[in-house]
Amino acid sequence: MFLGTYTPRLDDKGRIALPARFRPELDGGLVICKGQDRCLFVFATAEFDRFTQALRDAPVTDRRVRDSSRVLFASASNETTDG
């Protein structure tokens, strides 16, 4: 779990600098997606799979599930860390 509030800064190549203390947990890959209230969510790949399992298991007949799934999955991007 990543705790705290951070204001992302983009470098000249459009990359986001992640706080150094979080980088070891993200070495296996990460997922960035829209959060709530104009925030970004950043998940280790395995944690994103656990987080979204409930949405994948929920009935697609529930409009709220469909709406939440669309926002989350449509904005999700698999990424890797670099130096």
C-alpha cells in the first residue's frame, strides 16, 4: 500500500517520477489508471489484479459495475519502471 499525497512531475520525455521508496515494489510492473477526484491510481501489477477481481466477478447486469469497470479498465495502462 502506498500512503501519502504526491504531486506528480513530468520530465521532458513525459514520464512521471515516482517516489524512490515505492520503486522496489513496482519492479515487476505497474498499472496506472484514473482514480477518483482527478487522482491517478498506481498499483503493482499483482495488486491491480487483486483489486479488480471483485469487478470481474460482479454481475454485468448491474449498471454501477459496468460504469465502474469502463472507467477503470479503459484508463488502465500497463507500465514498467526505468532508471
